[in-house]
Amino acid sequence: MSNLKELLAQRAALDEQISQTKERERGEAVAKVKSLMSEYGLTVADLSMRTPKPAKVSKVAAKYRNQATGETWSGRGLQPKWLKAAVAGGAKLTDFAV
């Protein structure tokens, strides 16, 4: 059975091995990438990934407005609670038309 000092020493040794292995493998990866770039005549500019621009989302104009609060609804999707409550209370949908 190991004691705390031995376990800490083992962890320190493992941390050092991990660090050295990371550094070595990173260097190998960089060398491989440089070799491939040289082989195919690539530059750093060739490696830049061009991300597509996000599609523009157009907002739909409001068709209904709550005069009391200024809340609006485009007429798409579910009716908002304020409009449902008003219609249930006897108001007409056309009363809120913009």
C-alpha cells in the first residue's frame, strides 16, 4: 500500500512524462504539417477556413399591437398570451390591427 508522499511523487513523475510527450508529439505534428505544406505548395493563407456568412434573418412587420403595453405580434406562430386573453375577454382581433 502506498502512502501519500509516494503517490504525490508518482503523480509528479507522470505529469512530467505527460508534458514531455505532449511537447514531442506537438513537434512531430508541426513537422508533418510543414512537410505536407511544402509538398503541396500551400501557404498559411491557404489554411484559413472561410466560414459561410450566416443567412440574413428578416424580421416580419408587426400586424397586431397592444396599445396599452406596446407589445406586438406578427401574426405568425402562436398567439401571444396578451392577445389570447383580450380575444377571450370579448375583444376582436381586428381591434389590435396595426
